Amino acid sequence: MMIDKFKLDNFGPITTVEGKALGKINLFLGKNSTGKTFLLKALYSAIRSHEEYARGNSIRDFSEVLSEKIYWTFQTEKIGDIVSKGQGKKLNASITLSDHSSLVFGFTSETTKKVIPQHNNLTPRTSNSVFLPPKEVLSLMDVIHKTVEIDKIFGFDSTYSDLVAALKIPLQRGRNSDAFAMSRQNLEGMFDGKVEFDVKSKNWIYKKGKSKFSITLAAEGVKKIAILDSLLGNRYLDKDSIIFIDEPESALHPTAITKLLDIIQTLANAGIQFFIASHSYFVIKKLLLIANKEQMEIPTFTASNEGTWTQSCLLKDGLPDNEIINESVRLFEDEFTGSFR
């Protein structure tokens, strides 16, 4: 039951965006401050609230779970502060799963803490969604835990604290699915080692050959890749999970970016749905190659300066008309013409 469509209006910097017939991989493109991260967090907060609702011994109703998730994800004094500026504007959001069940909610700038859905018949999900931020969190786990769970102050939003909670789950032994096992092998091959939680020292360590290093000494890219490896290894993720990735290119060199996207393609074919926000030409070009090779429809969304997002194309049909692409072409043309002067 992946996300099949969504619609957001007046959600922070996003004036309007609508997604239909979503795929296993979905791509959001835009310049800085156009709302890429906001869009990812909006979708994550909705679907993760649904997953957390009624799990374990919790007696909270869905409205309470959703309100708290939005509050701690966007970290504003009152929830209504994330409504786009303008008199009389109302935030509206809807999300529909592939079985046609849906969630609809909205609120105004006057809303303080309570969000009451207008409609919610989403089918229960036992799988987990996760948000992978541009920066790694392994070396910051204790700081994030203290800030969020103990001090209860703003600083690290719910995407970080949820990720920390997921990473604390111990590694599961036994056979993993072929796609997950192969993905873990390829992830670890990217940095020629393993990152594991050492129970005795209660610290993350980087193991390379017979040597062990503190996680603080590992490169940013190594720690970032290790997060996905750990979530596959502790079985937090399964074939029906949804992964939101903000700037997968961050802290990775181009070769590592292409290898990571090959792994994402493997996981997508196994059932995981991905929402990726990027402004990297390498990410766009590699996903285009994947779309063509796998005949995979990759819905692609582009943002305007006015906050309107458009579902511009399926990546398998060609590169979108986007400033990231256009700038890359201009640089090539400058180089090409300059070589003949």
C-alpha cells in the first residue's frame, strides 16, 4: 500500500502541489527555498502519524498523534504558523494510498495545537516510513535524544528523533530478503567496511578490516550510507516501507551517488517506495538512466519561484525542463564553444 496520490495547498512555501499515479521512485526538483524539504516533511508527517497511531499500548486518538507530529516536525510556536502567509488562507492536505483509502485535513493560521481531520479511512499499515536527512545522525544520537526526549525543546525535529529511535533497534540475525541482503552488501562495499553499534561501549564504531574506529572519525558520507544499511539490518524497513530522502547527493562523490541510486532501484523493485528531493544533475541523470533501463515510471515534480509545483513528466520520457538541467547544458555549451576560440 504505497502512496498513490497527494494534494497540498498553502503549506508553508508551497502554494499548491498535486501528485497522481505516483511510482516506486518519485523525484522533487527545485532551487533552494522552493519547499523541497517542506514537501517531503509534509508527506512524511502524515503517513508516519498514521503508522504510529494505535500501535503498542497507546490510547491517543489519531488527531492527537497527527497534531503532535506536525508540531514537532515543523517546530513553530503554533501549528497555524506553517500556513502560507496571506489573509484568509487555509492549509489543506490530502493523501491517498493505492487501495484508495485516504486522509484529509486542514487548518488556518489561527490554529494553535489541535488538527482535526475532515476524513480518515486509511488502511492500517504495519510497515515503517523513514526520513533520511542530508546530514548523518549516528554521531549525534545522544544529543538528539537529550534535546527531544529529555529537554523537550526545539532543535532537532521529529524526522531526526524518529530516525534515532529506529536506529536504536538492535541488529536482527538470520536470513534477510535477497534484495535487502544484496543492498546491504553493496552499501557496505561503498565504504569498504561496516558501521555497527558496540553494545559494550554503547557507541557506534566503524570497522575496516581488522581495525576499529570511533564513528566520529568516519567520513560524513560513510556515516550517511551506514544509516540505510543499519535500517535494513535491524529490519525496521521492509518491502512495504516508504523512504523519504532529502538530498541523497549530500556528502557523497558522484560515483557514490550513482551506486546509492542503483541500490535504491533494487529496493524499489523489491517493493519500497521512495520520495527523493534533489538539486543534483548527477541524481537526475542517473535516475533517467534507471528509468530507461528498467522501464520505470519516475514521476518528476518541479517548483516555480511562486511556490507552485508541477508534476512535469515521467523521467523515462526524458529530462524535465528545469534550471538544474539548463545550467548543466549552459556549462557544456560554454566549454564547447570556448574550446574553438
